[in-house]
Amino acid sequence: MNAVKTKDKLKEIVKTLRVDVVKSLAEAGSGHLGASLGLADVFAVLYFHIMRHDPQNPGWEERDRLILSIGHVAPVYYAALARSGYFSVEELKTLRKLGSRLQGHPGRDHGLPGIELSAGSLGQGLSVAVGMALAAKLDRRSWRVYSIHGDGEMQEGSVWEAAMSAAHHKLDNLTALIDRNFVQIDGETSRVMEIEPLKEKWEAFGWKVFQCDGNDTEALIETYSKARAVAGQPSVIIARTKMGKGVKTIEDDYRWHGKAPSPEEAEDFIKQIEDENV
Ligand SMILES: [Mg+2]
């Protein structure tokens, strides 16, 4: 698909994704709001600018793969897929409904086009991403793998085993992104289990590390472009985001990790998103 070029258009898409998230969660009455809002810029940049993909042909062999390890941000994933044209925007209303293709965590066997991995058990996505990137290398294919992880996931040992393996195999066709919002379900990451110094850890594991503002579409585009140019080693972007971004009254509040807005709150949140000056 053609990349969206203009800055304003991308920012408009980010807002649209955030509004979709709030609406679908309010309709469902449950779901994960905070990080879904915080990652809207990343999803907009990947699906509308960076990734090579074709919504009309979801199984296209040459497509770039998005491995979503942080499966509970499914609402923003679904919104990005729908707005890209994988399925109708109308279907977003079925989030978490019985029999829906849009379950609380993405499942490959629910028949929803565009889903690469059934996710929800945290800490597993990087291993899958490494396997896919290695397969592309072995087959001498040019497609790339992009993965998205929560910062809380950095507390999982399997992440580091996968990280070691990616560097060993020199997987420069893999770019991971860490949603560095400093919070997880139970509070601040530093309180639950400190993960710093994160940059130094990834470097020690042989990765090229980038850091950027994950709520700045231009910074993300620039950083992804640099990551794509890295040769001989995998790359990771530590992206500083705000949980609940776009809704000022809940930003950085971990209590909105897994909570849905009431209909009245949703109305207020949507207004805040639309009024935000970006
Ligand atoms: Mg987090």
C-alpha cells in the first residue's frame, strides 16, 4: 500500500485510532485502554508509513510481519487493521463480544485478516519474531519483522534468550519496539521489578539501540528509517510513551491499564482526543 506522506494526515490517523479505541472499549464495557492509547502513534506509523503490506492480500508472502507481543493492546491493533482496510470499521463495535473475531487478545484462529500471532501471554513475542526473521534470512527474502513489546515484558526471562539468539544470527531484518511507559498492570515498573538500565542491557545483548519519543510520529518515522538501515545486527527502539496518551485526565495513570470508560467518560475522552493540539 502507499505510504501516507503528510505529517498532518498521519496525526489525523493517530487521533482516529484513539477515538476508535475509546468507542470500542466503551461498547465492550471492558478492555485495555491505557497502552492502546499510548501506542496509537506507533501503529499509525507502522501501518500507514513504514510497513510493506497489502490489506487486500493479507497473506502476501512478501509482506512485512508485525508481531504484537503485548497482545492486550488489541483494541489499537484492530483499529489500525480496520482503518488500513483489512476489515470494516463497523466490526470494531464487536470487540470482546461472544463469537466476535475481535477477542480481548488477538487470535489467529478467529478468522480476522492481518493477525500474525495469537498473543496475550506476555514475553513470548520476541521468540516468534526471531524465528520469523531467521526464516526470512534463510529463504533470502527481503521482508522485515517488526515487533512490539511492553516494558513490563522486559521482566520475562524468555525475552533475553530470544534477544541473545537474534544477535547471534545477525538478524538485521528485525526491529523490536519497547513501549516504555514506565508502568505495568500493578504500578511503576521500577517498583514491580526494575528493568533499567535498559539501553545498556540491549547493547550488551548485541542489539543496535535507538531511543525516541513514541508519541511523536515524525520521530518514529525517522527512527524506524535508521533502524532499517542497520546492518549485521538486530535493532530495538525504546520508545517513550504515555499510557493513556491523548486523554489528559488519565495520562500516566496505571489504573487505566485495563479499564474501560463508561459511556459518559467515553464522551469526555473523545472530546479530549479531538481537542488535543498535536
Ligand atoms: Mg508498560
